[in-house]
Amino acid sequence: MALGIRAARARSRLRASSARVAFAVGAVALAVTVAACGNGSSSSSGSVSGAGAKDGFTQAAQTSGPLVVWVDSTRVPAAQAYQKAHPNVKLDIVTYDGDANGSNTLQTKVSLYNRTGSGWPDVVFSAENNEIAWAQPAGFTAPLSKGLIPDSVLNNFSPGALAPCTVDGTVYCLRNDLAPTLLWYNAPLMKQWGYQVPTTWAQYEQIGQEVARQHPGYIVGAAGDTFTPEIYMWASQCQANGITGIRSVTVNVTSSDCQRMAALLDTLLADKSMSKLSVFSSAFDKQEQGKVLMMPGPVWYTGAIFNTTSGLNTPKGLLAAAPMPQWPGTTPATTGNVGGGLWLLSAHSAHLAEAVSFARKRPNGLFGVKAVGSLLAEVLGPKVDQTFPREESVPLDPVAQQMLDDFVASGRPNAHLLPVEQARANFEALFEGLRPGEDVFATADHEIPVEGGTVRARSYRPADGDGLGLVVYFHGGGWLLGSHESHDTICRSLANASGAVILNVDYRLAPEAKFPTAVEDAWAALQWGVEHAAELHADPSRVAVAGDSAGGNLAAVLAQRARDEGGPALRFQLLIYPVTSADIDTGFDMTYEAHFLYRDEILWHQEHYFRSPEDGRDPRVSPLLGDATGLPPAQIQSAECDPLHVQAEQYRDHLRAAGVPVDYRSYDGMIHGYFGLESVFPVAADAMRAAGDALRAALA
């Protein structure tokens, strides 16, 4: 008997893939067929010959003119927002159906344009993940990994995420709207029936079999949609969408990664604890409402399946989520993803610079107020056991409210539910959407010697000339996430606002480098900056430290250390929503939990950064426990709706009690992370100006 995995076109606007995938129950087999479309040519657009060869292909003569962008109707508003944000780029936005029918249209048009030698669009979005199978041999799509797209961008994708875009080691497209899978579960029912949330697939299968015997009618998953392989097979490291040649997509059905997951599905399907229905069907809603104990699926299930009156209409407080189960010995931990349409750049484009800029932004709701909220949701997501909306009594800024509404609706896993490397990649991707940032007079990259090696740093000079003030800046990210790249835009804005050179330090991160490594790297960077002030065009006698969140923690710690060790003499400390205490019982306002930060998330950061709980009582972790006498003046910024606002207030009072002048600014209705989002929050522009003015005055 065989289960056909069929397409579903429904509430989430997902489009069925052109690939047809079937599980053979008991036979353990996978069959994948891809329509052999294109011009029939076996030539590769990656070949290079003749004049004009650059970035791995022969480029058309570059001219001025509109950038022709083909998108589906869902992405038209985002493309229009990009146009608004980039008024110097003229867009010609063409709407077409980006699903399988749209793919046929695109192939037909490209074949026509190939014959006539003109008419190709510059950038195309497609919901079809197998588009490269015809577009690359047709010579339509440009190679991206040969120079058009920097490695820093490509490397931010999770391992394997670009496999549908890759032919013979060359990347030909960028993925869009990637949605990793989670294990959704009914938390009260799991507890009532005595089940532990499974961390391995064996445990998951065992629960499924027990549910079939003890609670017939309840399910632990669904396998009735074309994206089922992305949920289960990809999570088992059985690649179900790998391009291995011209119009060829291959799955190794003999691999143990494929066979053991297929066997698991066969078992649960036979036991009837795995549904055969599409999650988008009315039959699924009718039959399975109130009957879902567990269900692996993408993060958008919360809004498209569970929390909707036209779906399962799951009551608030029932739904929770956990990382996907793993097979023993799986390294690194793996998860599937559902979604991820493609952005293709035409190899025939006469506007490559504009096309690359547009594609790097990948307009999936990235631009504009609501769009940036969607990006925050996509990258960080809410705490899993509070997927549904928060209490509405908290006085949020309207824009912040929209961001958090998007945040909640997405259901994306929070950072502490992901492997650290994935959380880092997501964090970097968030800030990638804010680039390129403001222009400054000059930037330079540096390698700073530290114990055991070097750390990177970047300096930003706002104007010509020497003897400028120097601000050594430390990025946020809970000592685990972030880099000098993630905070590039913030440092550009701060350099211009303050008139000072900003030295943006890429200190080493936990858990690879636990406390006190970050402190020692920061201290070495401060000393290096002063010693190399002339190289930086700065005055070594006019120095300040600054940072946001965990970076604000490092800045506060360095101010105390510089006083204790007799220098460098600091004129000022700029602390943006700083972490000043490891005691979250007194330093975390639960009223504002889920307003971008969660208590469990803070504990996760501490567990990775600390060597032991004793580190939390070290003033180099908790500067609130340190002596504040004789410290330089400070500006402390905080957000009213940030659960860490109490730590900013505590440190304000600590400094003032020691006679240290403090300019304290709390921004009404704001959430943690507002600093540097001037294009989103008007108040963030005010905050940047206030920070710049304070530094400018202190370093005069």
C-alpha cells in the first residue's frame, strides 16, 4: 500500500512543488520526478569565454534603465517598499503566478527571449524550489558564488539551505522565507498522559505507538502534503531536493538516513497515529481538531494551522514547541524547512549592481514598518510556550506592537531553542537586512592581538583629519551572538552622530570562549585602540566606551577596570539597555516578558557564557556588584517595555549613589533592540542623536 503526498493550496498561500514525492509503506522507497523543461541545451551558463567575462560568466554591457523584477502577488508590496526605500532605483514590477503554473510561464518566456536575444527580466522570484534544474542549463540564471554575492552573505545560510540552488558547487539562486521545522505539542495533554517531550526519533516513534494503543484517534504528525519530505526526510538528513546534474534531482533512497525515517513513517501510518490528510484540508480540520498530541511542522503552523478559526482553532495556552527530535549521534543537530522560494538573477541583466542589491535584500517583508517586524519574527521568534498573543495591557509603541504581533504570529523558535550556530546565523541575517547603513568618510579593518590569537575590529572615521575622539564599541548578543558585521550599521550611524572614530570590536563568543574571555578581549581592544590612536586618526586622551545589551555590560565592566588599573583614562561610558546583573530574579521584569526577550533566553545565555554559577557574582559579569566611585560620566538608555529596564535603572541608581553623573533616558513604549533602527522607530533616531550628542560633548 502506498501513501501519495499530495499538493495543498490553501490558507498559507503555499504552492505545491513540481516534485512529486511518495512514501511506499513497508517498501521504504522514495521516487522523485522533475519536469524536464528548458531549451534542451546541455551547456552551462557557468562557462566563461571571451571579453566581458566576470564573476563566472560573460556579462552583458551594463546600462542605465529600470530594473525589471518579476514577483508573485504576495511579494508586490515588499518590492514596492524596496522601491520607496531606494528612490534612485527605478523598478518595473511585473506580477505573475510564482507557482508551478508560473514556472511554466517563466520557462516559456525565457525560451522566447533566448531566441529573440532580448526581453529577459533582471530578477525573478519563484515558489518552485526546483527552478534551477531548468534555469541553469537554459543559461538564464547567473552564478552568484563566483563574485556577485559575497561569501559573507552565502555563508549566513544554514548548511544545506542552498542545495536547491547549487549545481556542480556553484550557487545560482538565493532562498527566501525559509521556515525551520519544530515539534509542536499539546503541553497539558502531554503532562496529563505522562509523556516527556521526545528528543530522539526513537522516543517520538514510541510515543506514537503508545498513543495508537492507549488513545486511538489522536495523532503525533501528518504526512499528507507535498512538503512532508522537507519536514521529516530533511530532518533525518535525507536530502529530498538535491540538484545533481542537468535537470536532475536525486535522492539516495538506500541511505540509512532515508530508510530509518521512511520506516518510522510507515510504522506510524500503519498505526494510524500519523494522519494521511493534508493539514490544509477541511477534512483534517474536522477530523483532527482537538486530536493533535504532537505534530512536527514549520514555524508558520501556529498562524496557518493551529491559531486560526478556519483551521484547528487551538485554544490559547495549549500549544508549545520544542526542537525537532534527532537520531543518536547526529552532529550537528538537523531540522527540516518548509518554504523558501527562490530569487534568481538573470545572466543577461544589464543592471547587475541594482539586481544584486535587490536580491540580497530578498524582499519577503523586509522593508517598511510591518516588514521589519516580520524579519524580527523570522529570525528570533517568540518563546515556544507563549505562541499566542500576550496580554494587551502593556503600553507598547504602535510600531513595536505591530512588530511583536508579527513576532507572535510567526511562531518561529527563539534563539535558545536552536543550536548556537543557527542562532548566530539568524542573528546576523537580521542585521543583514539593515545594511548598507550610512556612509562615513572612511572605514578600516584591523586585527587586534589578544591572549591566544587575534580578534577583528573595524574603525569608522566620520570626517577627514586627525585627533578625533575615540569610542570603543562592543556589540550585543548575550555574549553568544553578534559580530562587528552585525553592528556595522549602528557604528556607522554613531560615528556620524558623535563626530568620533568608532572602533567596533568583534570579541570572541561563548560557549567556545567562556567568561572571562570576552572581558579580556574587550580590555585588549581598548588598550590597542589607545595605543594605535594615531593610526585611527584619534586622540588617545579623548576616549569613551560604549555598547548595547551584553556589549553595554562589557563597556560598564571596562570603565571599572580602567579606573582600577590606572587607565586608559575614559571620559564617558555609553550604555544602551545594558546587562548589569546576573540576578534575573531582581533584574528581569516579568511584566514585559515576551516583549522580545524571555527569562529562559537570558538563562540560556548565562549557561553558555558562565563557567559556573559563581561567575554571576563576579563584578566582571555583574558590574552592579562593583565599586562605582570615580567612574566616568554615563548616558544610560533603556526601553520602557524591555524586561531588562530594571537593570538599567539599578545601575543608574548605583552610579548616582557614588556621585557619578548619569544622563538616563527611558524610551516610552520601546522594546529591547530599538537602538540603530532609525528607519523603523522615530524614537530610535532620537536615541541615536542623544547618544551622539553626549559623546560629542564628552569628547570635545
